[in-house]
Amino acid sequence: MNLEKIETKKSLAITKQKRVPKQRKSQLVVPYLWLLPSLILIVVVIIFPIYELFSISFSKISLSGLKKGFIGWGNFSNVLNDPTFPLVLKNTLVWTVGVVGISTLLSLGIASLLNQEFPGRRLVRSALIIPWAVSLIITSVIWKYILDYNYGVFNLILMKLHIIDENIYWLADPSISFPVMIGVGIFVTIPFTSFVILSGLQAIPADLYESASVDGANRWSKFVHITLPLLRQPLTISTVLNTIYVFNSFPIIWSMTKGDPVNQTDTIITYLYKLAFMSQKMGEAAAVSVISFLLLLVFSILYVTIALRREQ
Amino acid sequence: MQKTGKFQKIINPVLAYLLFVVLIFPYVIMILTSLKSKEEVYSIPPTILPQQWVFTNFLDIWEKVPLSDYLLNTLIVAGGATVLTLICAIPAAYAMARMKFAGKKFYMYLIMITQMFSPIVLLVGLFREIQWFGLMDSVWGLVLTNAAFNQAFAVWILSGYFSTIPYELEQAAWLDGCTKAQALRKIILPLALPGIITTVIFVFIAAWNEFAVALTFISTEEMKPLTVGIYAFFGMYDVQWQYVFATSLVAIVPVVILFLLIEKYLISGLTAGGVKD
């Protein structure tokens, strides 16, 4: 990075002279000049805080937020010894795999549905945009009200349809509230996923299916042998991006249960937020952030390796 | 498009309309609730349609909370972040699409890494930095954060668009005496307009909808954006749902319209990053 800065200064000096004779040398630095604004923004707002996180995670932090020297793995061992931490990790895994996996399966169906002509197709497509466009926090708050024990219409509708005999506390017991929040996660993840898959479906030439029909292939074998392999790229893209988004997701759990009762429905993201800004344990929060950082890194490396292996 | 059987012809639309109902259900409830009276949102059993349509809720919200401030703050954050994102991303995307240089791969990986994180994972580090800059409780801290976290997306989509524009057009402009920057402004940018519009709208919406950073950095009521502002109606003992949802509607309508406008371009933009290289 320093090298680049030096080069940039040089290039500024060079461009001030008439640049006919030194054109070639200045050409070498020009690309970095074009990258500079973007680099500065990223380094200041993203890379530097990553460095800060690592530094805080190994420091003793006073209540007022001052660094009070190196304490080694202290923050990490505090986090790892917290009896709720394994549960938080398990929740994060269930949350991420559950939301991404089920959304992808449902979206495969929805995308192939929307890939067919029927009256009102445009309207349904437009409706599919809404949960994607609306702020996650607003959609979650609406669901919180809909699922309210006394005042929510969800219990009302299920009672009227005789699906349940008495109202259910959807957001109290973690064994109900966590799956319910996964459901909301799926609701907001489906639009993006479906649109990506739909664009993949539309790129598949129709004559592939026709010639398969001539060969006597049924719907299922057409799906397995033509559709799925050709959807590999959109599916990879949606799965990777969704995994990152869903892992990092905050508003749904924050607004619906706040991770309660006692961390039972926390994922690593809400857990770290509460450590940092409610318990004021910045050191430990930084340690959790570093752990999340490493988990995401491992995931990305896994993904790149798998993607590269498939490529060959 | 696949040919469909008779059974499929009937069942498919039915499934699609069912999907439609599920998709709009929460938002219909939101609108209906925003038109109910204070008493009715807490009636047992709950009602679906308002017994009495209280349109004045939409007037009340402007007086109960500093809604015009929320709206203005959201506009500044979304608009500011969009402008800053473009200022930084356009030259970078151009360099990525058109220039050869050492470290190109490095910049690409750097961008990819930034895409892995949400601001929340970095919030502890970011919080201290924003404090040092004196940008706590200011919309400019949010502008900066949103611009940075949308940088990766913007560079991907723009460089994707730039590289589809024939190189010859640019060379012709250089021959006519344009500098690189002039050629970018006069040739590339107009031709890449769909890409730029997509980027603008997408970044604008992302910043408009952002919640976690705003929740953490902003504490003064008058400085809050809409997403955090709706929490003003969450009291100690009860929630004024009719106002929460009336305010939410103000926050939702502009972005849903914007999103519908770019529906066509959205996917090619979003997947461009993954398709390239």
C-alpha cells in the first residue's frame, strides 16, 4: 500500500511536467491513480477496522473503552468458556444452513413456476420484488405484530381455519420462535434467490428440452440432466451470497426476540452486538468478531477451492 | 421455456397466485393496521379490516415524532452514500475493465473480502474509528459506512458494463484528442447508463434500508433515519403499531417503486461479479 502511495505522488509530479517524453513511465502509475479513491474508502472504513478488531481482541479494555495493554488470549478464553457460546454457534449454523438451504429449494420451484406463461405472471413477479426491496427491519417488525399472541392475525387466521385450537406463543419458546424466525429469514431470502435462478432458467435454450423429449426423457430426468447442471453457476452465486448475507443478518432476530430468552435464540451476530453495546464488553465482542471473521474466511476458502476443483 | 402438460397448466397459476398472496400478506396487514385506531390495534380478537378507517394516522405521525427529520436524514444518507460510492467506484471500475497493471488481482481479492462482511462484524472496530473522526451521531458517518460497504458491488457491476463497450469507440475518441477522462465521460458513461442507473438505485436502496449501523451510531432523535425512527413508537409498555406501520409505509413506498424500475437489470448486475473471471 505504501509503495502505491509513493508511486502516486511520483505520478502527480510527472503529470505536472509536459508528459510527452515520460509518457511510458507515467502510464505505469496511472491505473493506481484511478483506483485511489476506492482504495482509500475501503482501507479507511473496512480494512482498518479489521485491524482494530484484532488489536482490541488481544487487549484489556477499560469500561470507558480505552485499551489497557495486551492480555493475550484472555478475551477469547472468556468467550469460549461462556456456557452459552456453543449454543450460539449451533444456532448460527442452523440459522444459516436452514435459511439458505430451504430458500434455495423453494426458489427452484418458484423460479420454474415463474418461467412459465400464465395470466398475471408479471404481477406475481412484481410481488416477488417487495420483500427484497423493503427494509429487513420493517418486514421483521410487521411479522412480529402478525405473530403476536393476543393481537396478531396469524393466530386468528389459523383458528378460523381450524388448524389450531388455541392461540400459540410464537415468539416465546425458543423451540418455536427460532424456527419461526428462520421462516421470516426464508421469506426475505426467496426473492433474490428466485430471481437469480430465474435468470439462469431463461438462459437455457428451449431446444435442449425438445430434443430430450424426442429421446423420451421424462420431466424429472430433464430436470436432473439438463436444468440442474446448467443452473450450476446461478446456484453457486446465490448460495455463496446468501450464506454471507444470512450469516451476517441482524434485524430479524434483533427485532423479533432480541436473542431471548437468555441467549437461546442468539446467533453469533446478535450475540456480539449485545456483548459490545449492551454489556459493554468490547474486548470480548472483538474476540467474537474475530471468530466470525475467521468463520467467513474459512467458508470463502472452501468455496473457492470447491469452485476451482469443479472448474477443472 | 418448457412446454407444459394440461395438469400443469391448471396447477401452476394456482400455485403462483397462492405465492402472490403469501408475498403481499404482511404488507397488506401493515397497510390495514396503519389505518386502525389506537384501540383497535389492541383488540382481542384482532380485526383484519379496520372497523373505522383512521386516515388521520398519516397526519399524526408528522407531529408525534420528528418524521420530516427522519426522512431528510434517510435521504441524505442514501443520496450521499450513492454519490460517494459512484465517485470512488467509477474510476476503479474503469481501471479494472480497461487497464493492465500489477496488483489488479490483489485489488480484486480486496474487494471480494470486503463483500464478505456486514458492518456488524466490524462494528466494534468501526465504532472507535467513527468516534475518532468525530462522526458519532452524524449522518456523515452513515454516508461513509454505507458507501464503503457498497463499494464492492458497485465496482463489480460497473466494470462489467464498461468491459462490454467496444474498445474501438474509445480509441476513436482518443484519436480525436480526448484524454482518457474525457473519453470516459463522453463515450463510456453514456453507453453504460443502464449499469450506472442500476448501481445508483441499488446502492440508494441499500443505504435507505440500512439499520444496524444507524442504530449504533445515532442517538439523537433528530439525527435518526427512518429505519431507526420507527422505534420511537415502541414504548416501555406498549407499541403504537398504527404509527409504526404508517411510518413504515412512508419508508417503503419510494424504494419499492425504485426497485420495480430496475427489475429488468437487477439480475444481470448482481450476477455479473460472479460470472466474470
